[in-house]
Amino acid sequence: MALPLMESLTPPALAAAANGKPVKRFVCLSNNYGVYQKAFFPDVNQPGPNYDMPETLKSLEKHRKDITLFQNLDHGFTGGHQGVPVFLSGIRPILAHNYPEGNISLDQKLAEHHGAATRFPSMTLGVRERNLLSFTRTGVQVPNMDMRAAYKAMFFEDTPQKKASEAERFKRQNSILDVVMDQAKSLNGKLGKNDQRKLEEYFDSVRTLEKKIDQQEPWLKRPKPKPETEEPKPGNRTEEQLKAMIEIIALAIQTDSTRAITCTSGFANGDFGLNGGYHDFSHHGEKSEPVAALKKIEGFQVSMMSYLVDLLKAQEDPINGGTLFDHTSILYGCGMATGGHSTRNLPLVLAGGGFKHGEHKVYPGPHLKDLKSSDRLVSQEKRLAEGVSEVPAANLLLSILQNSGLEIDRFGSSTGTLSGLEWS
């Protein structure tokens, strides 16, 4: 394992943070195809703590008191695979221009909040699948790294030549930005109101880039933590790769290398003893073989969430006290609910982070208030087919951000924080 974060080795920025509000971290584990819902959700008529743990979530049984399951939350639109990049914002990229912060994702909002406190403002990771979750406020999709790239970035010291090259790059970028800003300002007085608004958005983009350069530059001179484990070798199977990635995520949190992480995992033919592709399995048509395949794949993904909880519970938090798990929110879910291209009733499980957990929370489904009492037991599938959920999934995202210390009352398509979800 890497050396733990120790008070005597804590950078000034971290020490300052420790004297204020608790330092929070966030991890999102996701896939690009949703889940087989019948094995993922508890019975809709079992809200509260006394629910039967569904088959796909069985590995979380030992953490029952530390997790919350949600039903009837979504982002309120159709679109199938187009829902995947919307998961952590609630805003489709093509509509981002209608929102003050564009379609910035939750992890990138946290990256801005934490700033230069860590070497990496965020980490966007992928295991045999593209990570499509992370977007900056300017609409740029953040590229993902595999496990070896993440390990090297955290623990391999750059050569003096590379550090000098990076320093020169920062200096050159700042010089270019200065010239661009001067030219843009001289142009501003010649433009109409609409063009001035567009130019102001451009200014915001430039200022954001300047801020990132200022934050990254000091880290060139700071030594990286020294791991005691060797660089991971990519296994032949998704099971091996995802387990190794979860351990790297735990290392990133343990060494305070970053406080915002997203990880998307996929599947390759032959993994789990299965023949076929993830996409084909997701269009299961209720046939027994692809359904069984999905249960294996998704059950393993959830077991890796449980494994991450184990790892973080075993590590003390030198900044806040308690364990790392106490101050790390772990969200499992996807912006596409099922492989059949539904974006209704997103699969969502939240663990840790200081939230008050232990319940299955069922929010009002589509047209639920209009049903007669005798019809309230109508199938979940029928209700969801009638329209969108009454409570935006973005309300959960806002709650996570507020719990992380951000003093904001809106995020993305939220209408407020999520009712019934409290934190200490």
C-alpha cells in the first residue's frame, strides 16, 4: 500500500482545510448500459429499513446500515444512450447553453471547489469502457485513464526534463491567454448585445483555464507519495482489472491525491465465463441467458463498490478523524436505467459520506398521486411507462454537493436538495 497521509507530511493547503469544515471526497462507479432492474430494486412496497436486499445488491448486505437505495429518481427525459453523459449533471450536452454553468458534472464541480488542495483536481477512470460522465463547465468531456496510467500519474516522479517542459508549457499558455484576452477586450465595444454575451462566455472559459494553470503549477515541485506496491499489471479479465482499479481508487483517497473520482466499467467477451457482449446482453428481452449474464456482470460491479467500502472503512482519516469512509460519498448508478434504452427510474445506491443511511427510499412515481388507492400496487413498470418521476435525480446530486461543503442551492436540473436524505 502507499504511505498513508500523515499530519506531519500534510501540505499547507490540507492543513488549512482541516481547520475548517470536514474534507469530503466523492467516488462515482458506473456503467454505460444501466441494470437489470428486477434484480436491482427492492420491492416498491418495502420503503424504509426493512426491505429485502435484491439479488444484484447482495454483496452490500453487510453494509446495509451504511447505504441508501433510491427508487423513482431520474433526469426527466428520454434518449437511451444519450442519458449516459447526463448522469452527473441532469443536463444534456446539446442543451448546456441554457444553463449558467453549462453541463458541468458533479465531479468537475467538486474539482473546482477543492482547487489546488490536491495534485489532481479529479480523476476520470475507465475499465474496458469509455468514461462518458465528466464534463467541464465549458462542455469539454474529460478523457479517461486506465489503471496503469492512473498509477503512474499518482506515484511515478516525472523526470527533470519533463518538469521543465511542463513549466515552460504553463508559461507559454499564460502568455497566449494574455494576448487573447487583450484582443478580445478591444473587440467587445464593437459587438451587439448577443455577441457581447457570447464573448463573456468566452472570457469565462479563458479565466477557468487560467485558474487551472495557477492551481497545477505549484504541484510540479512537490514530491509524489511513495507506494509500497508495484505497478499493477493489467489482467486478462475484467474482474482482475476492476478489482485493481478499486484498489487504486482507495490509494488515491488514502494519499489525498484527489477528492473527486469517476470510474466506468465494461465487459469483454469471455469474462465471467460468458460468451457475448455487454450491449447484446443488455437487450435481454427477458430471456434467461442474457438476464443471468447481466446479473453476473452487475453483481460484480456492486461487489466492487462493497470492496471499496471495506478498504475505506479500514483506513483512518488523518484530516478529519474517523475513517476515510466516514467522509467519502460513493455513488453507484447510471444515466441510462436499462439496456432497453429507458432513462426512467435510474439505478442509484449511495454509501458513506456522513449521510444518514440504512433505508430504501421510494419517491413519488409518475402520476402516482392520480392513482386510486386500490390501484397503488400497480406494477412499477406500468407507472414508469406513463411519464417521468416527480423528483429530479439532480436533487440527489445537489445534496451530495452541499454535503461536500458547497454553499449552493441549485445544480444542473435540480429543484432543491433531495427530501428525506440527511447528513451530519
